Amino acid sequence: MENKIIDEALEKRRHSLSHILAMAVQKLYPQAKLGIGPAIDNGFYYDFDLDVTFSENDLVNIEQLMREIIKENLSFTRETLPIDEAKEIFKRKGELFKVELIEDLKQRGEKEVSIYKTSDWFDLCKGPHVNSTSDISLEGLKLDRVSGAYWKGDEKNKMLQRIYGLYFNSKKELEDYVNWREEAKKRDHRKIGKEMDLFSLHDEAGAGLVYWHPNGARMRAAIESFWKSEHFKNGYEIVYTPHIGKSWLWETSGHLDFYRDNMYSSMKIDENDYYIKPMNCPFHMMIYKTNEHSYRDLPYRWAELGTVYRYEMSGVLHGLLRVRGFTQDDAHIICTPEQIESEILEVLRFSLSILRAFGFNNIKAYLSTKPEKSVGEEFRWQQATESLKKAIDIEKLDYQVDDGGGAFYGPKIDLKVMDALNREWQLSTIQFDFNEPERFEMVYKDSDGKEKRPYMVHRALLGSLERFFGVLIEHYAGKFPLWFAPVQVMIIPIADRHLDYARTIYSQLRHSEIYCKIDEQSDTVSKKIFRAHAQHIPYSIVIGDKELESKTVTVKNRDTQKQTTYNLSDFIIKLISERDSRSNALGL
């Protein structure tokens, strides 16, 4: 409870600082018009419409004025105004973005709005704020940067200038955050992806669409191979489905009603409207409906690495973490009510085992329960929610309950992992669906001979391969475990006379399914070793006269920097053992 109070107090200070930022900007630039200015995780921001482009020097001047305002011990006072009166006030001030916000509130049925005054300056805001500027410490404050931001996040709207500020309760917390952020920049998957030649994105050819280069594709192949193998071991069947479907499919599933804005435009084929798929699930429903089913046939566990396409605004696209085309590691579990508890426990265990195989051991669950508006019988919701909660308890997972946070068609568990920088990433989802079995009229014949509606669970373990790949890159900072490293061994001959032996080693490693390369460039050994180290290759083999004569290999370990001499066969056995055991020790 104490942490919650501290968080709320910090959020108030950050929110109040966004107002002080806007106040300072309008004192220095009276012509600036205001957008919005909330508190965010590490500080605050405010959006401005201004012909002048803010520079680094401008930020210094604005921050200095903010500090002077804070020292004046000015109070924040709240007033409530009739909505039409507030609209006229902001209209006279020329604050047309505020007028638009007020109009939005009016459309939602609001009769009055609140404003907050600080000295003679005021802003539209519901609060809360600190009582006085003196409640804000100056030590943890820093204006950070300027970026562009479309009004209301819509690329069709005007581009505004967004000033970001950092704020923490102490100078040390601010410094710790700045240092942490520098480390995060070093780990940026876009930067490492380019350095290691893993993938690329080409806006000129289509924004948000990923091009997998040979190195990245090799990693993806290793991940997919492991994924498929584990699914077969755990009683799943793999299915493949089309990339497009007739409009009937999306009308039946409900996507055209509820998800149209995220779907791409239809195409005409044989005078029928077809849509590229944003989800895999309706296709799995069609597979189910090709046959009659008995309770003896269930459960079905059908998995697919299915590529889907969803419209995202260009302003939110972000490397591999937010794209328009991605491959879901999707699965659907179709079972009887009697099987649901054991199936949920099994899918949760399976999800945890997969995440842990990739080195994610700090995992938290979030249980989302029935919202106010929902479909499906009450007893189904109760049974489904209880089965989710029971599975979490059995696995002894730390979890939080989001009351009413489930989808309208069923409760769910989200699994979030903590990475090497203590950032939380939402990956796995286990989601009940009472909607699609109804819409697609899915039935099975029970032991009493009557037709019953099966339970269905959507499940994604990694979320999408693209996003998961981005998380992996940042978690490991490119220093991947041997089992999915894009290049596992670099062979470094000292001179041309060592090339034949290097090629023999290459052939034997490749025969053992160890991916390796030979650095045949005419550089010094130290440069070649440096190059392999920069590419984060787990092992480098240095071949000189000694190794050639003794038919051995001298191996440098990326993580320990130790050099060890092996017989080649012994080294290959070591590599195979490390690869197959999927050791995930972080080489940090």
C-alpha cells in the first residue's frame, strides 16, 4: 500500500510538471498552442503547435524557466465550468485543440469540465495535481528531448512538437534511469539487428513489413524447429491455413463488425470480396467443421505458425516490436467442459516451459475476468475463470487480477516476462472464447448422444515471432546462446597455408549441424578475432601451425574470453551437447 501511495504522489508531480512545462513554453512563446500533456512512466510530456522548431538550447531555456516557476511556490487551484462556457473561453484564447477536446467530451454527454489555474495561467484538465509548485523537488527534473507527434495519434492530423521531460524523486533516481536508458539504447534490437545483419525494414517497399536476412532467418529456423518439436511432444498437431478468405468468413467470425479498422481493404476475386487474414482462428474453426466429432475425439490441440496482417498507424510502428505483418505462434484447444481444467493447467505448464527454454525465468501472470458486457453463459465464465486461477495457483506464479478486464468473449491469462534490464514484456496469452464456437455452430456428440458446444481456448506462447525476436535481441544484447545463435563458430586461419585444415574443420562442423564460417580475409588474427567478437559469435577457432601439426583446435569462448585447445572431435561433442541442452547462460 505504501508503494501505491508513493506512485500516486510521483504521478501527481509529473502531471503537474507537464502543466508547468506548458506554462513556461507559453511565457517564452506566446503564440504556442496547446495539445495534451499527461504524466508518463518516467516523467511527462506536452504537445505544442508552434511555427518555431524547438532546439536543444530552447529546452535549456524552458527548463530554467520551469525551475523559476517552481521556486515561486504557486498553488494549483481547480475550477469547474459549464461545458459551453469552457468551450467559449478556450475558443477566445485560440486554443482550438482544447476546443476539440471539449467538443469530444460534450459528445460523450459531459455537462461540465474542470480547469486548473496556476497564477494567471490555466489549462483544461481533470487532475489531480500537487497543491503547490513547492511540492516538487528540483533535483530529479530534466527536460529530455523533442519529437514529432500527430494530434490524437492520427497521421491524418496535424504534426505537433512534443517536449518530453524526465522526473524522479531524487537526483540519484534520475541518474540511474539515464544510465539504464543508455544501456537500453545499446541493446536496441534495430541497432543490433543491423550490426549482425539479422533483418531489415523498408518503408519505400511497405512500412511495418520485415525482411529476414540469412542470419536472422537461421535464428528463426532454429526457433521454429524447437517450437514444432515441442508441440508434437506435447500432443499438438500442426495445421496450415490460407492467407485470405471470403468476406463470409470474417462476417461469421465477427471481425468485420469488431475489427474492421485493423483489417486491410477487401479484394475482388470471382466477384466476391476477400480479405487478408488478421487472425488464424476462423480458419481453424473451418477445419473443425469438416467432420462430425465425438467427445471421444476431444481434446484437439491445433497449432499454426500463421502469418497475419493488421493495419497499424505509421506513428506507432517500431522495428520488430510493432509491425503490420507478423507470424503468430497460434494454437486452439477444443475440448469438453470436463477436460477444461486439465487442459488449462497443461497449456500453462507448456507456456512456462517454452519461455524458460529461452532464458526467461522471471514470469508473472495477469488474470483478466468477466467484463460488464460479455457473451456466454454465466456458468461457463465461472468455470473458465476458476480453471485459469487454479492453474496459476498450482504453478505458484506471482499474479495480479484485472477485474472486468477480460474480452467480451472470455477470461484470459497473460504471461509477462522480465528481461535482463528488468523490463516487462507481455508474451503468452491463454484466452477463452465463448463467441466463435457459437458463431460457427461448433458441436460435438456427448456420451448421452446429444450435441454439445465445446469449449475453445486461443493460445499464443511467443506472441509473434517478430516481436519475440526483438525481445530476444534486447534481452541477450545480441550475445545469443549457442543453440539459436546465427553463427555458432567462426574459424580463423592465421595464414593461407592453414586454409585447407580450416575447410576440413568447416566441413565436419557443418556435417554435425553446427553453423560456422571461415574468415578468409587478409587481415591480422587480432582483427579477425575482434570481428568475430563484434558479431557476438559464441566460439572462435584459431588455426595456426601448432593446430595444423597436432590436428587440434584452439578455441576462444565469447563469454569467458578463455582460450582452450581441444581435439576436434571432442570440441564437436561439446558443441552438440551445449546446443542440444539449450543452455541459456547470459554472456553479459
